[in-house]
Amino acid sequence: MPRTHPLEDTRNIGIMAHIDAGKTTTTERILYYTGVNYKLGEVHEGTATMDWMVQEQERGITITSAATTCFWNAGSGTGDPSAPPGPLTRINIIDTPGHVDFTAEVERSLRVLDGAIAVFDAVAGVEPQSETVWRQANRYGVPRIAFVNKMDRVGANFPRCVEMMRTKLAARPVAIQIPWGTEAEHRGVIDLVAMKAVDFKDETLGSKFEVVEIPEDLRADAETYREKLIETVAETDDALLEKYLHGGKVEVNEIRAALRRATIAGHVQPVVCGSAFKNKGVQQLLDAVVDYLPSPLDVPPIKGHDEVGAELVREPSDSGPFSALVFKIMTDPFVGQLAFFRVYSGHLDAGSSVFNSTRDKTERIGRLLKMHANKREEIKKVWAGDIAAAVGLRHVSTGDTICDEKAPVILEAMNFPEPVIAVAIEPKTKADQEKMGMALGKLMQEDPTFKVHTDRETGQTIIRGMGELHLEIITDRLVREFNVGANIGKPQVAYREAITREALGHGRFVRQTGGRGQYGEAKIRLKPAEPGHDFVFDNQIVGGAIPREFIKPIEQGIKEAMETGVLAGYPTTGILVELYDGSYHDVDSSEVAFKIAGSMAYQDAAKKARPILKEPIMDVEVVVPEEYMGDVMGDLSSRRGHITHMDSRAGSQVITARVPL
């Protein structure tokens, strides 16, 4: 089966933003205008295609990233019937969650995408999670365009939103549209590249619009913005700069080409606007995706390494050796485990074998599926640049590389944040016990930020996640998907212990019980380590006071003792240990004896080193109406919060604070 779409006409994009900026609504409108859906799905009604989980529909939020594919004729948003339609572009979209609890979904999606749409609320502008996802996109070097949504809301302010991108995100936004009216007067958008106005017809749900001349009252604004646009783009393109400085007329296609190059290089971020809920500006957003975001051929080829660490490069071509990165695992009730992957080079047939280079295992692909949220369409082959799901890969996990066995490569995996909150969980009945272990294992395989372990001291099963909402969704899924009844304990905060001064410790372990005994003695100096170092062990033994083979057990004993702090039993961090003296016995000394001696020496020193308890401090931004400001500040103070900044924004007060978790 040959490739249906050329690689240059493929876009892999993600939609990322703060909570409630309108990501899923924008995706629903894209699916409607590209003909994938025949009716509009609404988040508040629970009918959004991309929010397919029961929990998402009940809460009106996105929990898991959902992938879908649509097709768009470039230039369809210009509304010019005389213009020939552009090439049909295949757009693979991943809609991501906004809540910080599900940040792993954004992280793994951005790792495999070539471009992104950052959605901003025209009233709130740049919000805290907008900054987080923007930084994640910076880390992976993902080119992006900005969509200023909700232009119909009271308080919508397009210039302020663009300015906030500049100041808060250190971005280089360049407006390629400005709104035609705001709030209740929002009629459409003004295209600054073509210098035309687009007027949307409300009665056609935005699918019909007229391209007209710019109204006189907006022409001066449009001229000013266009001048800024050409200036900014010209700075990144020498030929255009020369033409612009010599007063030559800059053509529309020259602006588009230069803007595309600058966007892909990450020098600028084009800004478009509209209102997804009111069906305005989405077709023009799709045109911007095709015009300015890269195809897999426009981004640098993916780098990896072989088993010995030598760098390898995989060009995005169908003829190269197959290589792909698994970025998501999902448990499907009908087909079992689904592994989502992005193909970087070569092609793969259903039923063929692949090599998991991360785990050094060969596995067979059962079926290949093209996903549309939770619906699936079976396909026979995938090509470079495609995003698909595979059935039959039993031993893969997120971040694994699958490739051709004859040309193995290991691609760079994603980094996920450590969980910050823990709760105890126990099955309600004996029958639930076994099911719970299997269910938690499956959920852990799906979600890299969800961790399960058994507390050695209490024997409790502890689940850890990114926040209360995250763990609430997990326990809800246990009941609904796996029919496991479970009781949840109060969330525990991941405290840490540290020491504040230098101290000496002495550990001497002697046991004599007839026959061979046990003997080990260690003397250590404990100091606070440099910031960024959790544990440093410095062996200063000279003259063989302790034989070399017993040094490692002492270090091991100290490490194990650090897991249970002397103050409240929490792990201790930021420790520098100097082992400076000790003694041994020719017959009775053993590794076990020195391990215990190391542990005893540490506990002795830690008690004298004035230990302290450290707790996680969160940066919090609260947007609150003025009349409730006193209550909120009182609440933050009662939680031992420290207010760092206050600001007013669109009639609301914004309080920035640091609060202990």
C-alpha cells in the first residue's frame, strides 16, 4: 500500500494551554470544519469527541491526551473562490490536558510533535500553566503559533495578551491577525498578511465567511500592525530586509515564506485570534498551521545512539531503516494494550517484527491502528512522520525505541517529573486484593508519573501522583474500569530531612556469640552538601585503617540509613559524608558488620547535626474578584503562605504566593 500523503504535506501538531483556555473546543471546531465530525461537540455538554473518558465528560476537563487525524486544503481559510485550492495536508493533532496534574501528557506529546498551537485566553492572557507548557515546548525546540481565543468574552484584550507573551514567556510574538471587534462586537478577524477582513456568518456555525475590505475605522491599526509584522520578519531574512529598507513593495508570498522560515527556526511565533466557541477564526488557524508550522522534513533529523553510545542520525525518509518512539501506553478493554508511537524513519507493516532497542527484545506487531480519540481504524502500513498505535507489543513502556533489528538505534526518551503527593490505598475485600495489584500495574504502565510501592514499615500500599485530582481520577478508574473497590487514606506530603551543621559520628558494631563474631567500626564527619547534590561520599581512609573491600558496605549502610531520617522518618537529602577513621578485626570483620557500623555512625552524627524538616513549596497564582481578596489572602496566610506579588488584571486581582504543600 503506497503512501497516501507526501511527507511535506504532513503536520504533526499539539494543542497546549492553561486550564480552560479552550484547547478541546478548538480541536472540536477543527474536526468539524475539516469534515471529520458532522456536528459540533461541546465540552460543557460532555459531547466533545476528544474528551472520550467518562471522567472527562463528567468534569468537563481533559485528562488524557487524545490523537486524531484530519485533512485540510491549504488556503481554504482565505475565502477566495478564484484561488486554486492548495495541496491537501494531513494534520495529526494531539489535544493535551491543561491541569498541572497531567503534565506528563503534555511532556510526552511535545516530544514526538513537530509543531504546536499555544492557546491563550484573551481575558486572562498568559497564565501559570501557559508558562509551564511553553517551557516544555522550549525544551524540545518545538516551533509554535499562538491562538488568542475567547475574543468574544467581556474583558478580552488582544494587545495585552501579545505583550504578556513577550514579557512573561520571553517569546517573540508577531501578530498576523488582529480582531475585528471584541467582546459582544467580535465579528471576525483582519488578516495582516493579505490585508483583508474576514466576516463570519453566525447562522452557518462559522463555516461560511466573507472576505471583504478592511473597515476604515480599523485601517490605521491594521497598517501599524502590518508594519511591525514586516519589520520583525525582515530582521530574520536578509533579502527581505534589503527590499524593505529600499522601500520596495513586499509581496504576500514573500512574507509567508520568510515567516515560515523564522517560525520553524524558533525566531518568531505568529499570533492569530478568534473565538472557537463562537466559531470564528478556526479556518484561518488551520491555514496558519499549514503555512507556518513545519512538516517532518523541515525539522532537524532525530538523533539517537547505538548500544555503545555513538551518535546516530535518522533522516525522515520512507526508504531509511525503521525507527519509532513509543510515547504513550493505553489499556483498551477490547484490544488489550495499545502502544502509541511516532515513526521517524522508514516504514512498518502490520504483522512484522520490531526490535525494542531500549529493552533488547524482539516483538511482533499484531495490528496497526490509526486513532481518532478512542475510535480506531485498522491500517496495513505506517510511514515516516506518521503517528499510530500498535496492538501486540507486550513489553514496551513509555519512552522505548522500536526499530529495525538490522539497524538498531536508541532515541532520546522523555523526562518526567517525580510525583509530589502520596496516599495509602487498600482493597475493600479479599477478592479485590489480587485485582487491585494487576489494575495498579496497568495504570502505572500507562502513566509514568503514577508510582506504586509498599511501605516497608507500615506494610501499606502507597500510590503517588502529581496532585489530588490525579489520584482522584486514578481511584475513580480503578472502580469503573477494573471493578476494584478500594479505600483511600489521607494524602501524605513528600517531606524531606536535611542537616544544618557539621557533626562527627561513631558507629561500632560488635557481636560475640561463640565461634566467629561480628566486628566493624566506622568514624564519619557529616556536612551539608553543595546545592544540587543529594549524597556525596568521600573516603579519606589512609594507612589501611579499614580494608578497601569494607568501604562500599559502609557507604551502602549510610545510604540505607538516610532513607529513614532521624527527625521524623523521612528521607534525608543534601548530605556530604567523609569517612576518616575506623578499625577492623582480622577474623570477625565482615561486609554486614561494616554496613551496620556505617548506619550506626550516620545516625549518631545526624542527631548532632541539627536536623531540619523540609517541605515542598509551591508557586501559586490566584485570580480572584476584588471583593474576595481579603478572604483569599487570609486563607493563604493560614496555610503558612508567603504572598510575593499582587497585580490587577481585567477587573480581577492576581495574587502570586509561595505556599507549603
